[in-house]
Amino acid sequence: VQVLIEICDTSYKKDREEKLPLYASRGVAEVWLVHVDKRFVEVFRNPQEGSYAQYTRHSDGTVSPAAFPNVQIDVAQLLR
């Protein structure tokens, strides 16, 4: 899996505390947690030993998957 996108509304805590470490331990290269209610997207990259070494948070602008750097996704569109 190159990019996994989770839309988390009421499931944010579970997605962040339970699913994210599971994805990292399984080698999912990149995970986006789209928190529509709070209006931000968290991007986790570089899985290492059950967690992610790189983290960024976006509330505007664009974001690109590391595997597809030429693809730019408008954060505002993700948050609709």
C-alpha cells in the first residue's frame, strides 16, 4: 500500500492510537488522517518500528503523496 487515507469523524482517537501503529507495523508507506470536523489532514510517512518517522499537518494548500509527487490534492477538497 503506497497511500492509505482514513476519513475520521468520530473515530479519530481509534484511528490515531490503534490503527496508525498497526499500519506502520505492516509497512504501509504513508497514511493520511482526514479530520473533517476539526478541518485538518495529518500525513504520516516512513514507517519504522510500529510508528511513523515523518509527520505533517495541513489545514490549507495542497498535499502530495510521496509515491506520486506530481499529484497535488487540494486540502480544502479533502475536508468537504
